[in-house]
Amino acid sequence: MYHNKKMNLKIYTTSLLIILSTFLVNAQVKVTEDIDYIADSFYSDNKDFLDIYMPEDKSDVPVIVYFHGGALLMGDKSWGKDIGLKVAESGIGLVSVNYRLSPDFQHPAHLDDAADATAWVINNIERYGGNPQKIYIAGYSAGAYLAALLAIDFSVLQAHDIEQSKIKGTILISPFLYVEETAKVRIEKDSIYKTIWGNEPQNWIEASVTPHILPNRDNILLIYADGDEAWRKEQNERFAAAMIAAGNLRVFTEEVPNRNHLSLLTAILKNDDSIINLMSDFVMKE
């Protein structure tokens, strides 16, 4: 009985917060903040919350589910504010997602949350003006790694009762992808990275894109900076080439000039930004 009362209170409180947290940023964008995408769980620091950025007075728009960066150790949905506003101004919705972080949680907790959020968007975005038949997933850096796994490891969304065909495309902004390489290097620098994927090479491979480079995983755009580190650029190009070799013909890479790993997003409001156009063109061409 106590649990039911607690759940009813949470549902009522969440509904009230949605009403109070919906506002216009400008004449073009409507923002709804702090939506709980896992209603029957209680995560500390609101790690099961998301924000929605939608074009004002439009319906049936495509929507991007977006996961922030931060090495799976830091960050939150507010890191998606600038990209959310700019994407919404272009006529596309964007949902910026919180997810649990290490060192408190280990893989696949981050990925499970990303899948839960994606499922929530598919099942609920229509009432906010989005088209549930036009859902894309995206992320930056560590968030792009999560998006990559959602796109090519079909078991993740299937475990959340979501058909893979619901995802129309994937946008990966400067991800790491090969955990068997990235984990080793990062753990050598700082033992905190053991809390993400553990310390066993077999676990690193299982958490990597490597086992899932297979056919029928098409429509992926990889974006990286000309100033990204060489290893990151190489992983992006290698992944794209491997996916194409596996039979996926619609896998593309784009190198953004005059940017480094950080400024790909921190400079997104500048006049010479190309990220938003790349994302918009990729989504709208469908």
C-alpha cells in the first residue's frame, strides 16, 4: 500500500512538473524539462530525466534522441541545451537525456538507460509534436558510443520491446567505438576507468562495437573534427569502412574543419558551425 501511494505521488508530481516546466525559449522553440522516463524507478540526481526541444506550433516532426558526452563519468542533459535549441530551430525535435554514470554504475547501466529513454520517446513523443515513425538517435563522444551500440546491437532495444526498425538513422559526433582499445589506454592513465567496463579484456570486447559489425545496420553518419586526436579519427573511419564492408551502404563520415573535440559542441552557436546543417540534412533527406 505504501509503495502504491508513493508511486501515485510520483506520477502526480511528474505530471505537475511537466506542466510547470514547459515554456517557450523563443518564438521558434518549445522546451519541456525534467520528464521522468522511467516512472517506476527512483534515480538519484534525476538521472532518469530528459528534456524535450521541439519546433513551436508544429506536429509530426522527426525527433533525435541525444546522449551527452563526458567519458561516462560526468555530464547531464543540460549539456544538450545548445544543440537542442539549434536543432529545434531547424525544424527537428531533440530529446536530451540523462543517464547513470560511473564510478557509481558500470556498463551496461548507461546503455540500459539510453535504451529506456529511446523507448519512452518512441512511445510518447507524438503528444509533444514528434513523429514516432521518424526517430533518430545521436550523441557526442561517450554519448555517441551509446548511440552506436543502440544502433548496431539489436539485443539492446529488443530487451525493451522496441523493434530496431523504429530507429531511422544514427548520428555519431566524435565517438570512441572500440572499447578493447579505449579502455586499455584510459585505465593505464587513471584507474577510475575500471569502474566503467571492468578490467577484463573480454568484457571490453563485449562492450565494444566489434561484435556487432554486421549487415542490416545502415544509415549512420559519423562526424568528427579535423582537430580530433588521430586515434579517434582513425576509429571513426575504421568503423565506417568495416560497416560498409559488412554490407551497409549508407554509412558516411564527415570531417568538420577548424574544430577540435571540445569545440565541435562548444562552438555550435557560432556562425561557422556546420554540425546543425549536417544533422538536419541527414534527417531531412529521408
